[in-house]
Amino acid sequence: MFADIVGYTALMESDESLAMNSRERFKNKLEDVLNDHGGRLLAFHGDGALCSFTSTLESVKAATTLQLEMQSSPLVPLRIGIHTGDVLVDGNNIYGDGVNIASRMESFAVPGSIFISSKAYDDIKNQKEVSAISMGRYLLKNVKEQMEIFAINNAGLVIPDAEILEGKGEAVRQKNILVLPFVNMSNDPEQEYFSEGIAEEIINSLVHVQDLKVASRTSSFQFKGQLSDLRDLGKKLKVNTILEGSVRKQGKKIRVTAQLINIDDGYHLWSERYDRELDDIFAIQDEIALAITKKLKVTLDINEKEQITKVYTHDTEAYQLYMKGRYHWNKRNANDLQTSVKYFEEAIAIDPEYALAWAGLSDAYNLLSEYGKHRKRDVFPKAKAAVYKALELDNGLAEAHISLGLLLMLGEWDWINSGKEYRLGLELNPQYATGHHWYAEWLMYQGNFDDAIKEITLAGELDPISLAIKKDKGLVYYYSRQYQKAIDQVKQSLEEDPKFITAHRILSLAYQGNKMYEEAIAENALWEKSIGKDLLTISSRAQIYAAAGQKEEAKKIIDQFTEDDIVNMNDHRNLALIYSELGDNDIAFNYLDRAFSQKDISLTSIKVDPKFDVLRADPRFDGYIKRMNFPG
């Protein structure tokens, strides 16, 4: 570990007394943390120190404690660098790769920050006590291989913008790409599904290439039909190449054009036009994907090349039906989701071994419960049967494993096997943002908030446009009782899209957690207004009133519910929460029993939801936690 005071020489010239006091304060605290974390001071010259540790984790803990102390008044502008490697001591000489690279990490750091090498990061990345964020890859002086640099991002530490590091070393730009939706050049607007489908298939092929970062479909399709400046687009999505193209389909003839553009200068790196028969569509997609990897100088291993050229059906009619299904599925509303079910089923009727169509059918049933009026307990069995069929046909479908993980988590509370499915899916496709998003929820429901934040942060890096990911990061903060962070996070998603309905629900929860009840009721009202009053939004309002001590208001609301309303209610958990706030635990547990009998998916949050805190002291509550089958 290298640590030094930034600007010490200049400070000595302007205020020698202040400089000496800063140095003494730094040295004294350094000695304390070394004693506490098994460290050893190898050298202390002027304002800088070189230390060694027997554990990378202990070195990071020591650095964090030291840095946080130096951030308190009077501030000492300290920067710290850490690397794991051999240190050779020969008399008064200390040298070796460990020393050299640690010194380079420190030179990259800024006051208040701790920078570590990728080798050090590998040692601590699975530790709950610390968290780190990548600052990019760099070529370092006298170091043969490029090095990824990480900044420790525990609370209180400084995380600089990557632009600040410019000039400190030669940045290695990651090869990445944004695939824009292809333009439909056909006279028939109903052919839109086909042009979108081609772009989506190319994205799905490229994500299997380890050395290429591919912007998600959500990010890519956000800009459909917009005339955006390429440089602005690249900066927003952190990509340096863009693929755009067009499709003209007439009968059995198709024309596909594609251009690969370098964002920095706007020049075409590659372009091609394909005039083919419709049956050649699979070959065209393969050729485009392979041409991209060649132009970006990405080396493919055998498995990656197989994934790019993999064909899931040879029947073009089934393929077009599948693309129609995905086109309507992506619209995310009840009518289009029903239409997508129809197209997926028609594709399967033509080719019963079409694994992607089975996976699409599962996804459609899954979302019908969220965007339609279908109960999850009614559609989950259909979704589960379809996804199992998809995996029976092709066990290498990463997205299908992720979908199965979600179904096992929400539908069966099978935490062990759902976790296995999430991890397997992410192993097959590490760039699948939705996979990291849902895996973060799996971690969150069990109370593993540090890892949940890491996963959902990674999901956001892979899909920076996704409002759902931004919103659910706020949900992780809410369940971990970091209410102000939750409020700030969810407000970001509303700033980007004021019409983002579900953000009002999460914001209402965060305000309630922060005991800002008027704001919570106001956000709940916006949620009600957006989706229309139903038993869920009304009972949520009653729960806020009850928590705020306005018990008469809460009683007025629930007294209006008929027995039919209660029988048909999807969320008996909400009624349990209302009665718990009203002080009637017996009725609350009665409604919890109803929720459990219906396998209410909202119970997945029972272990971490702050709204359940009023029941946790009741000895009966532990029995409900056990019924959720959380891993020990």
C-alpha cells in the first residue's frame, strides 16, 4: 500500500506549520491502522508511506479507515494505491512488481480515494465489507500487460469521474458497440417487426463475445426514429462504435444494408448490402455479426463463433412469427402481450423444437401478470412449463435460465434452485442486464444488500437507459433502510421520464420509511391516478394513513371493502400490514395466512420490508419467515 499527501511540497512552502501538522496526523493514524490490521511500515519518507500486509482485505480495510479519518476536519488530502504482489527488501532498498504497481495505483488516485489493481480486486470482490467500481483499463509504465483499475466505493470515499484520469496513463478503450434498430424501408408498416427483429438478433449474437461490450436492447431501441448526434449517443451509452442499417422486404426477396460507424470521427469502418432470398436471413445475420468482430479486431474462440452462427430454427415462417411475438412482447401492455402469446404459439405449432419461441412464450405469460389483469398464480404454471420446454430443447439459453430463476423465486420461493439458475444464466451470458437485475432482487430479498447493490449497479452499467433498473436500485436502498438514497435514486428515473408510473410507488415507500407521510400519500395518489384506483392502490393509501397515526382515515378506507373485494384481492399482505399498524395483530396474522395460502408473491419481501417491523416482535412472526424457505 502506497499513501501520500497531495500537494505537500506546495503546502510546505506556503504554510510549513500546517504541512507538518498534517504529516504528523497522517503518520500517527497510519501507525494505529497498521497495528489494527496486521500491517507493517516498510518506509516513510517526507509525506509518503509504503506498507505491507499479509491480507489484501486487511490492507483495504486499513486504507478505508485511514482515508475516512483524513477526510474529517482538519482535512488531509491523502491518496492511496494498493496492489497484490511480491515485495523484495534488500537492506534499505525495497522493490518488486508489487511496489511498482502499487505506486502507479497511488499516482492515479485523487485526494480522498483508494485505487486498487485488478489483481487486488480479485482478492476482495466477493467480500461484503468492501465494494469497488471499475475506472477502466490502462497501460502502465514498465508493466507489460494492461491493468484494470478499481476505486473502493465504500461510503465516504471519493470516486472521481473517469475524465479526471486522462493524461495519467494510456487508457485502453474497451471494444464496444451500439446496434440501432434497423430502419424499415418496406412500403408495409407492418413489416416493422422484421427490421426490429434483425437488429435484436444481431445484439443477441454479439453478447456472447467476451471481449466485446454490447449495449442492451433497451438502450439501443430507446433511440428508434430519433436523429441523434452520434458523439452524444456514444457518450451517453459509453460506446465508441455504432451499427445502423435498413431492411426492405418484398415477398420472398429482402435487401439488408448495414454500416459500422466509428463515433469519434463519424467514418464508416465497414458497410455492406445484401440482396438475398428470405431463406438467407440467418446467413445475413451471421455475416454481419462476424464482420463486426473482424473489423473491431475481436478474436473469437470456438464457442463464441458457434454462438454467433447458431440457428434456432430453419423455418422462416416460424422465425417471422417469433419476431412478431417479440415485437409485441416488447411493447409491454396487456393487449400486445396477449398478441405475443398468439404468435409464439403459432411459431411453436410450425416448429415444436423452436427453443426461443418456447422461451418467448414463457416470458409473455410472465409479464401478463405484471401488465395485465392475470394473477401470477394463474399464469406462472404456464410460464414455467414453457421455460422448462425451452431448456429441454436447448440448455444453453441464458435468458431461459434467468426466467426460470425468476419463476422459482417468486412462484415457489425455491431460493436454492433459483439462485443456481441465476448464476448459470449469468455464466452463459455475463452481459445480460436483466439477469443481474433479477439476481440483485434475489440477494435483496434475503437481506444481502451489499451484493444486491453491486449486482444492480452492474445491471445499470450494462443497460444505462433502463428506468426499471434505476427504480429497483432505489428499492434495494429502501429495503436496506437507506431512505434518502432511495428517494434520490428514484427521483433520477422520474427526471428522465415523468410518466414512469411505478417510480411513484417506490418513492411513496421511501417517503414513508423516512416518516415523510404527507409526501408518501401524495406519491401514492400519483400512482393511483396513473394506473386507476384499485384495491392495491387504495389499501396502500390506507396503510400509509395507519402508519402515520391517522387511524380513523385508515379505518374509513378498509371499512368500504366488501367480502368479495377481500376474496378477490391479489394482495392480502397489504391488509395484514394495515391491521398491524392499527394494533390488531390477530387479524393481521389472519390475512397473512390468506396471503400464504394464495402463494402471494409480495411475501418475498417479508424478511426485509420495514413495514413488517411492527410485527417482528410478535413470537408468531418467526414462523412466517420460516415458511418462506430462505437459505440458512
